[in-house]
Amino acid sequence: MRKPFIAGNWKMNNTRAAALELVNALKPLVADVSDVEIAVAPTFTCLQDVAEALKGSNIELSAQNISYAKNGAYTGEISADMLKDVGCTHAIIGHSERRQYFGETDHDVSKRVRAALDNNIIPIVCVGETLAQREAGKTSDVVLGQVENGLSSVKKEEAAKVVIAYEPVWAIGTGVTATPDQAQEVHAAIRLKLAELFGADNAAAMRIQYGGSVKASNAKELLGQADIDGALVGGASLKAADFSAIIHAAK
Ligand code: PGA
């Protein structure tokens, strides 16, 4: 049985005071939730303050990226050691915004995933097709290619820890959500690919989140699909009540 996992990707929002206000508002709303794993991913500058605020709570801390390098001359990057030092347990890797605006490739993703796993940080690996790719009938090729190449550094015995987030690029921040059927179809295909790569038992254990305009009003139906094991939530994670409603919908 896979435990649903809801993560909030705050993207480039919130200074420290706003970040603290948000987590402090969220904590009591989800304090009674034990059957759903919960994480928030603030910007790097807020991680330490948010980590302090989350101590003793049921909310985990994720980074929005992680360097593949251990340390050294990598201006602008943040290493796994640094993330662990401020209390991160998870890192989002290969988000479509990183791929689109910052040129990250599947090869970068696989290196970042390796660095995360080597340092006991759970990677949340994002995959998803653009609208043009979907319309050209290339959704499975694109998404399954991203899964295979992005996870090429993962060993069979560690696969079960890895979280995948299927986020159709056309659904991110647009208000347009994949229908539950559209999402389930891709999630099922991803799980088959995971079985091919890591074996059926690992594939059955791995969580696949859906992301792209998830909100309280559509969460229940999406999360009710057989292969949708949680959500990576952007916009709606910036309001404690909205994010909490999504978490409660996952119970
Ligand atoms: P959204 O973002 O919920 O605002 O569409 C999701 C994401 O990019 O992770």
C-alpha cells in the first residue's frame, strides 16, 4: 500500500516572514493527519527558518533543486550537504521550469538524483510533456524517456525511495488540469516503465505524484485514480487553507 504524498512547491515565492506565516498557519490544519506524507519546498533562503518552524510537526522539508556536485566551483548551486545541514529530507529535481528556463537535461537530472540518493535525500523527479508534444502524440515517448534517462543512475535496491511527479507542462500554473483519466493513463504507463527498469515490486512501491493546477476542488478525483499517489502542488500550496484541503482530500 503506497502512502499518499502531498508536496507543496512554493517556487520563487515568499520571503522569510511570509514563509513562516504560511507554515505556522498550515501546521495546525494538518496536525491530525497521519496517513498522508506531507512536505513543503520553500526557496533556499527560507529553508532554515522553515526547518525550525517545522520541528516536531508532521511536515517534511524539501529543497527545489540540488547540486550534483559535492562542493567547489559551482556558482549558484547548493549541495546535498548544505541541504541536509538545514534539515532537508527531500529535493525536487528536473522541474519543468528548470528544464524550460535553465536548460536542465535528463542527464543533469540523473546526476542530481545520484547526489540526492548518495546523501539520503529523497528525490522528487519531475517529468511531463509540453502541449505541442501531447498534440503530436508524443506524450508517452517524452515522459517515459524522461523517466528512463532521469533515473538512469538509480540502483534497483534504492528505487523504492524515489518519488516521481508527472506534471504535464500545459497544466502547470495554467488552471487547466489533466482530466483524471488523462493523468491515470500516463501514471499507469510510468509504472509499467518503472517495472521494466526496477522490477514489479519496486514499481508497486514507488509513489507517482500528479502535478499541474491541483486544487481543493479537483484533488479528490485525481487522487482517487489507481496510480496517482499524491500531488506536487504549486499555486495552491501558497495558501494554508487550500493546501490543507488538498492534503485532507488525500486521506
Ligand atoms: P501549479 O504548479 O500547481 O501551480 O500548476 C505545479 C508545479 O509546478 O509543481
